[in-house]
Amino acid sequence: MTKLTKRRKEIQKIADVEKAYSTEEAVSVLKKIPHPKFDETVELAFNLGTDPKQSDQMVRGTLMLPNGTGKKIRVLVLCKGEAGNAAKEAGAEHVGGDDLIAKISSGWMDFDVVISSPDMMRDVGKLGKVLGPRGLMPNPKTGTVTNDLGRAVKEAKAGKIEFKLDKQGNINIGVGKISFEEKAICENIDTVVSAINKARPQAAKGKFIKNISISTTMGPGLNLDLTKLGTT
């Protein structure tokens, strides 16, 4: 039998993994449990009643978290010539063209978001096998292929995030840091739940959101009460 650590015993006293919590209750519990020595990410895990193998049931979109992610976002912009000036002014860490494409092809990945101008996409397509599996491939639907590079950079740094259904029918998404005030975390959660609700495909039948759990990076998963979230 595995011996429980002191931290795990304390968590078991505070958190009830069988209960369905309101958003406010769950966040309050997560704030109270013992935490490791780093600022954990608060994460939502959605289980959806859609078939990810069917293209007309794919769930994907972007949203702006009202209180940000709490994470410093490193933005890379692929463009030509003077088009990169606006990106640099907006705070992009890396701006370039063929030089950066070659660097990425060689295994360099020190960035969190990739934005491209439309005229670069033919060359950027060569990075599909590298960026695609990491969810970093620029896409017009998510606003990461655009001529308005400055705006795209500012949105990425302000907390614009992407969500996408995985092969198991789940969506996992960070909604801030445990150091955030409880109200800020709850506002971010409400924004994410609303965005995923609105992204329901027309082909989806029956109950769309089957379960939502919330956790911190090293903490327990708590079930949220769907009846209090207005899910469908």
C-alpha cells in the first residue's frame, strides 16, 4: 500500500473528489490546499459528447481571458521586410523569415506562439510536421495568419488562447495561476465555459459538455457542477 505524504493527507482533508462543486467553491478549495514551491497553473479539463473522428464535430476556437494566463508568452512572427516592424513594436520576441524557418527546422523551439503573414505561408507549410503536433502551426481561423501583425502579437501577449478537441474527445485548457485572486480565476473560467458552449458543432447530438474538472498542476481534480454553469 502506498504511503500518503503529509501534503496528500492535508489535501484529502480539504478536497472531496466525489463532490460536484460550484466554480466559486472549487476555486476556494484549490486555494486552500497545500501547494508546491512554484506558482501552479489552474487547469480545466472538458469531456465532450462529440466524435473527434468526424470532421463536422470538431470543436476549435480562440478566446481572450479577461485576466490573462499569468504566463509570459514568447511570440515568434514570420514575415518579410518592413512588415515585421509592427510586430517588434508590439513586443514580439522573434521576428524574421527564412532565417527563423531554418532555425525551427533544426530543432529550435524557444517560443509559445507563432504568427505569420499570409505571404509567408507557403514556406511556413514546410514546418507542419514540427509545429503541427505542438499546436503551434499558424492558422487563419485562430488569427495567427494575418497582415495585422501588431494586433495579433498584442492579443497573444494579453491572454488570447486557442482550444481544440483532442482524439479522446477532451479539451484541456489553462485558466490562470493559483496566485490569482479567486474572482479573477472564476471570471476566466466563466469565459472559457461560455466560449466552448458557443463552439458546439451543429452535428453534435445529445449532451455536449459531459464533464468539467478543475485542478492545479500538482493538485487533485475537482468536478464542477454543470447545472450551475449553464452548460448544454
